[in-house]
Amino acid sequence: MLVRVRAFAGFREILGKERELDAEEGSTIADILNELASYSPRFKESAFDNSGLLRDYVLLMWNKKRIDPLQDLSLEMHEGDELAIFPPVAGG
């Protein structure tokens, strides 16, 4: 199944603006993030801590709705779903 991953700000520099992943049926959001981490050690270092947990500051949106990384990483992705990944953003 194809899912779309969109990366923003610093993550865009690491992963590129947008990509389609050919994921296995039943893949979860955590599976997609782990696949991205295996593809890019720089993303892994930026998004995950030393114990392999997603860093607190990473923001995720699934199909344009913000999700809670502490509770929703087990959500199953489906054909055509979109996962957007945001690093911390500061501004003034």
C-alpha cells in the first residue's frame, strides 16, 4: 500500500519535502517512522532518543489531524493515508 510522508522545516532538509512509501498492509505510524529512521540515520538521531522513543518535541499529523505520539503510534495506516512530521518550530 502507498502512504505519503510529508516533512517540514528541519525534517524536510533530512527527508525531503514529500515521499511515498510502499508499506506493508497493517503498518502502523510507528512502523512508518521506524522505516524512515532506518533509511536516514540523521532522521533517527533527530527524531528519536537513545532508548528509541520518539522525542517529545516531534509533532505528527495523520490525515491532517494532529495526533498524540504517546498514544497514537499504534494507529494503522491505510492506502493513501498521509503522515506529516514537524520538528520543533520557534518564532516570534
